[in-house]
Amino acid sequence: MGKLYIRTVALILAISLSAGCATALAAAGPAAELTMAGKLSALEKAYYGSEQAGALLERVDRLETDVYGMRGTTSLDERLTNLYTYTFVTSDSTPPSFVLKLNAVEWGVTHNISDGPLKNRLTKVYQLVVGNDTQMSLNDMLRKLSTVTFGNQSATFSAVTVPKDTLIKIEFINDANSKTSRVGDPLNFKVAEDVTINGVVAIPKGAYGRAKVSKAEPAGSFGRQGQLEASFQDVTAMDDSSVGVFLGEKAKQESTNMAYAAGASLVGLALLGPVGLIGGIFVQGDEVSIKSGQMLYLQTTKATTVYGVQPPAADGGSPPGSSPDGEIAEYHVSSDDSNNQWVNY
């Protein structure tokens, strides 16, 4: 057993408790803390994928026309603040954000959340469901898509608490290798299964997660093993807020169970140490590798309140929840065709 142990290259994943920010959509922070240029930059990156060229006023006019179908008439700062709130902010005193509504509709159609600019994501789902008639504002497109998707039923957007140590199954979406990777390289992943609390989808399948390579040393002479360490940061919830994650004991045990079910070697499982992971899953020769598509369990660092979606059930009731541990505050939203706005009641 000792010789096999020495020959087996362990994948060591350093545990990071840093929550950080979720994605470019949520990274900008509260609107009150941003300059006008900061708000505009965050909005353009969210809708288009990058900052746009042109003067500030010209860019705001273009953005409002794309999103609302018309330009605002108040001060430039007020227009940007309203657009920022409409796009990103969900609270007990505001309607669900554009991001939350788009995530909910996309999840309702594909049972998956994709990554990328909001405009591209909405257009893709709209064309899939409704057709190619996209000559309308993004607000109108999302409203129509929601009506087609959910019908006369209203989706319920709820503030729900994801408990500490909730397990999240993840799938790596890029490769890393102890020989070729460098410290700081992204080691990103996506959520492989919905995290549902009391019938509310809090963290949807496909949600983006972040990690970084924190150590990478190639295998050397005299049997020296390759080393690959990573720090996990966070995953994004249905409302695009950040949920901190790490590789704790509960996640290690669940990953071990998954490895057994997948037929991983006992030698690899034996490498599960205080900060270790199932090395046998990722071993390739003398180097440690992670491949896109490989899966792992993480767990949440603390209890975190997010806004999720409870889709309307076919019988008008609520679908059963998969976890009884969270706390919920319901917030019902539907599309109102009479005034072309989203209303709460």
C-alpha cells in the first residue's frame, strides 16, 4: 500500500473561505457607492459583455433604448441609478431585478442557467421559445417570454436562506495541470444540480462558480509528485448574488461517496487528508490534472439569504421542496400586459 501511495499523485485543493464577488453582474457593488462611470461600466459589461465606445450621454441613451425602448428625461445620474437598480437589485421593497427574472425564465425553459451577456442570453432563449421577432426592447422581450413560459400563472420569487454547509455539486469547466498551470489561473466551474430550499430554486444548475490555482508545481526527479492547489471562492445564486463555498469535511465525504459509486480506486480514496481530496479521480501519470467535466462537491461557508424562484405548479399549488432547512419570505410577481410593467402583489 505504501508503494502505491507514493506512486499515486494527489490532487491537493487548498481551502479558501473567501466569498468575494460573484460575477461581473454583481461585482460593482451598491449603486450609491459607484460613480456614474462605474454604474455605466457595470451595466454595459452585463448587457453587452464589454464597455462600449462613445460619450457618456450617448452610451446611456443607447442603453436605455435597448433596455426600455425609450430614453429617460431626468438627470443622468438618476437615469443610471434607476437602470442599475432595475437590472441588478432585488429586495423586499423593489420588484425582482432583470437578472433574476431572466435567470428564472431561462431556468424555466432549459432547466439551466447560461453565462454571457444578458442581451445575448435573452435573445437566444426568446428565439428558441417565441421566434425571431426580436425587434423590441429587452424589457418587452423578457415580459413576453415570461408570459409564454409561465402562462397565466405567476412565478414566486422568494427570499430564502441557504443554510451553512449546504452541499453543492459542481462541474469544472476548464482544465488545470500541475505542469502547465500557473498561480492565479482561473479554475472555474458551474453548478451541476439545482440547490432547492423548500421548493425554491436558490442556486440553479448552470450557475457560475469561481476558483483559482494557488499552487502548481510539476513532478520532478526522485519520484517527486506534482502538486496542484486551488482556492474556491463562490457560486452565483438565482439572483446573481454571491454564495461562498469551500471544500469542507461534509463535501469531502460526499465526494468520496461519489468516487466509490464511480469506481475510483481505493488508493485514490486513501489520499483523503485534512486538506486533501480524492487524488485518484484526477491522477494522470506523474502530473496532477483536472479536466473539464469532472465533478466534485463543495459546501457553503455560512448561511446566506438569496432570492430564488418557485415555479408555478401545474395544479396551481406549490411544488414540494427538497430541503426543509431554509427560511422563506414569499414575493409574487407576474407580467401585467396592461401597462407593460412588472408588478408585485
